[in-house]
Amino acid sequence: MNVAQTYDDLADHYHLIFENWEFSVERQAAALSSILHRDCGLTTTSTILDCACGIGTQSLGLAKLGFRVTGCDVSPRAVERARLEALRRNLNIQLSVANMLNLTCLANSNFDVAICMDNSLPHLESAEHLLQAAEQIRCGPEVKRVIAPKALDRFNRRIREIT
């Protein structure tokens, strides 16, 4: 079974890994917002790419705080669940099915920062895949600019630290 199928099978019940998912959505958004303000100098109207959004645990909370969020995930059912959760909360989140190894569906999109939370990176099968995902998130071959220069500089420093 591949990663997309695994998360498709979990999509309807993924929230159950949290003691209280609604509280976790809000708590994680508050923590991430604090980091984004303090360390990245972002405002709540900044644009965020959640490149492994799953059912929306981080995207929903950040959008509720006013961030402009675009989410994508390899699992079609998780993306559909995130779409339903956003609709239920009257939140405007752009969502699409995409593998972080190929983000061409985001061509010509601009983001102030990209996040990739929870357990998504361990699903990449090699260091080469990690670097490929980093390249796609940073500025893929068909993407004119995904991440703003200020965030890109921080991203590049972090990639150098881990490679």
C-alpha cells in the first residue's frame, strides 16, 4: 500500500489521533502563528503553503487567524476532508491534490512561507527525495517563485543545516 492510499484510508478517522482535534487545531495555529510572526516577520494576512495539509489540522487554524492558506496533500480523500472542514467553518482555503515531490500545480503561485508539519517528511524515501521536495517547495522547475525571498533565505539556511 502506498502513502496516498494509507492516508485515503485514514482520512475519515484521522482526527481521532488527537485527544481533542478541535482544540489541537486552535492550539497548533496559535503556536505556529507566534513562530511565523516572531521568526519570519509575517502578519496574519501573509500567504502560507501547507504542502502536506492532510485533513487540515494546521491549515484550518491558520486560516481562521486570517492567514491566506493554500494546502496540498498526496491523499485525495484527506484533501476532500480538509475541504469539507474548511467549508463547515466558512474558511477560504485553496486545496489541491499534489505530491510535495511535484508541485507544478502551484505554478506561478507566491507564498510568504511553506510549512510541512506532523509526520509527512518521514514518508520521503531517501535523502534525494528530501532534497527534491525542498527544491519543489523552494522554487520548482515549472514554478516561477513559490516562496518569497525572505522566507527562501531562512529555508535555504535550514536545508544547509540538515544536509
